Amino acid sequence: MPPIIDENKCTGCGVCVDICAEDVFFGSKKGMVPVVTYPDFCAHFNCCQHDCPEDAIKIRVPLPQMLLYK
């Protein structure tokens, strides 16, 4: 499941674009709401969600991976 960005909260700071190890937000421009270009590449590291200063990103982790977190 790809990250979900709340466009009302996002300020376009680009922190999520810079921190994503899998380059899910490829091609996104600073100052604009990031675009999830490659949703299938998301490895659910949650870096973008944790580092977002506006709490504008939510990640739904798939069930098989949730079982690993427990």
C-alpha cells in the first residue's frame, strides 16, 4: 500500500522525497505536494511518515508485514 498524502496538511517541504530510500516520490518538485510515482516500490519503512513535520503522510502497512511487527 502506497503512502497517502493529505494535500490540505502538506506544505511541500520535500522531506519525504529526500528521505525515501525506495524513491517512491520520483520526479516530485519541492514546494509542491509530492506525487507517489512508484507506489509498488514502497517498502513501508515509514521514514516519510515519521519525518514529516506536518504529519501529512499516512501509510497503511499490509497485513503480512503487520504480523512481523508484533
